Amino acid sequence: MAVRVPGVILSVLLLTAHCYALETVAVIPLFNLDESTNPSVEWIGESVAETVRESLSSSGLLVLSREDREEVYRRLSLRTGVVLTKASVLKVGESLDAGQIIFGEFHVEVAAGTTAGAKSDLRLVAHIIDLKKFHEGPELSQSGPLEDLSKMETRLAWMLLHDLAPDRTPTEEEFFRNRPPVRVDAMESYIRGLMATTPEQKMKLFTQAVHVDDHFSQPNFQLGRMLFQKKDYKQATLSLAKVTKGDSHFLEANFLRGICRYYEGDFTGAADLFRMVAGEIPLNEVYTDLGAALSRKNDQTGAMENFAKALEGDEGDPDYWFNVGWELWKQSKFELAAANFRAVLDRAPGDQEATTMLGRCLRQDPPRAADPRSEGRERVKTTFEDSAWRQLQAELHSK
């Protein structure tokens, strides 16, 4: 069961966690040792890195994001997939401020008379370097046909997790049970989607991946998030609902599903999803969105309770002050509501809506039925920032 920590206490604990300099793990793409003769399989190195990153992250380790790694590669003028020297690997890890870095190589042996495909044999090799002790662990490897890439990646991820955190490593059988194998062509489409440079390419490749393997969680999340950003809430909900519980994005997927339900007018469904997410991870944005859903259901007590939790967690955000003020105004508590709208304007002087609401409070102008100015003005947050909470959880676990 998750520990629920009020925002003020969370801030103090996060400062404590930072003082202990909690280690993070960086994962870089495996190098293609056959790049000169077989460049078409460069996606495999990225695929292994993504599977390992996802598996370690969903197991509770602090793993740096793919975006963080790509930014460091850009700053160091490195090309993804290029074979790096040990010194370059160490430089990447240092630039990422990582405690451990995972790297390696892969080799594809193509059967005579074929192209790289299901008849190819594959060998994956991974190494871990402890960047604080400058110690490299033993080589970890997997071999088999390319069509079994998903199984090999998952087994390699389990071996790496066991090496990094044996106390939180489940049995291999349990680890595999939560990560069913994926078709290799679906994996290729997904990874090429991550590597694509335009939204159109990404959308096409993620769609292709889920068409080939509808139960593949990661592309369903990426596709659902893109559809959400396009405000196609109905289709986004369908994709996000397929994100599995073992996926590191499971809670974010349900947070976004809650927002989809909210914008589609299903406030009960939205509240249920926000409540589930809040029960696992006490983020301000989840509390305020739960408050917004409850406010639309005219649950004044529940709405105020959750709006207050969000405000307690971050008094610098004008939206949290606005939501509390809005709920107080709906209850005709004009003086208290006015104080909150003034707090909004202290933080965002150009907020016209807060100015209007402050005026209504001063005139003691109450809500009116069927008045669009009196309905649905709650402010919903759409960004899910869980990295600080995951860092805290990992720190508390390590202690």
C-alpha cells in the first residue's frame, strides 16, 4: 500500500533525499557490431535499452529517461547506436550524473542466403559500470533467434535488475509473467516510432505496432498520449486503457484517462480514475483534478478537500488558489473566495478570469443555474510529474 504524504512533508523529505545523493541508472543503446555490413538492425540496440530502462523503472529503480540520454548525446555530438569507447561511455554517465551505467553490444548472424529476419541468430551482451567505484561488473548475455528478441531482452533485464537490486528482484517466472513476449515486428515498429523525428511518423509507427500486437503496452501509451494531445479523447481512452499495470506509465495513463473522461462529461468515471491514481501517488495535479471532477458532481466537501490538498502541496501555483476560490464562491462564501482570487492575482496579475471572479465576490454575485459563467470553470492540470515522488520512494526503500 502506498504511503500518502502531505505536500509540505513531501518537500522536506525530497530535500533529505537529495542530500543523500540517491544513485540513478543510465541505460544507453547497445552497439551494433555489424553496422558496416548490416545497418538495417540498428533499432535492436535501442530496443534492448528501452526494454531494460522500462523494466528497471517499473521495478522501482531510478532510471534516467531516454530524453535525458538523447540530450547528453546531442551535447557530446554522439550518434545513437555508434560504437563508443569505454572513455566515451564514462563521459556519458558522468554527464548524466548517473551512479550506474548500462551499455553493451549486439551481433546478428544472418543465415546463408537470407536477409536479417526471423532466421537470424542474435547475441546480446550487457555490462554495468559503477561510476562511483569505477568498477565494471561481469558480462551478462543472451543468445537466440531474432524472433525471440522480446524474451531475450526480458531475461537480460531480469539479470541486470538482479545485479543492481537483488532485494527487489522477483523470481524470473514472476518477472516474465508481468511482461508477456511481444512480436518482433511490433517491437521494431515501436522502436522506430520512438526514433522517428516527426509526429506523423511516430503516429504511423505506433499505430502499426499496436495493430501487429494489440496487447503491447508501451506503444499503446505513446499512441494514447499523442491522441490526448490532439484532443481526440475517445480514441485516446481506448489506447490508454490497454496500458498494463506492470508498465512504468500505468499511473500516468490512468491520469490521462481521467482527464479524457472529464472532458467527455463522465465526471464519475473521471473521479474514480483520479482517486485510484491518488491512492498510489499523492501528486498535487491528481488531487486538483479529482477536486474538479467532484466539483462538477456537486460534491462540495470532496471537491474542497482535494483542492485544499493540492494547494497545500504547492502554494505558488495560481491555479490551485483559483480552484479553492471557485469552490468557496460556489458555496457563497464570498469573503473567503475573494481572498483566494486575490492570491491568484498576486501570482498572476494578468489573470482576467480571476479578476472577474474577484469582482463577483465583492458584489456578492452568486452562481446562477444555466449561466455558463457559473459552470465548469475549474482548472484542470494535464501534466503528470511523478519523477520527484519516484525518487523519494526509491530513497525511502533504500534506507
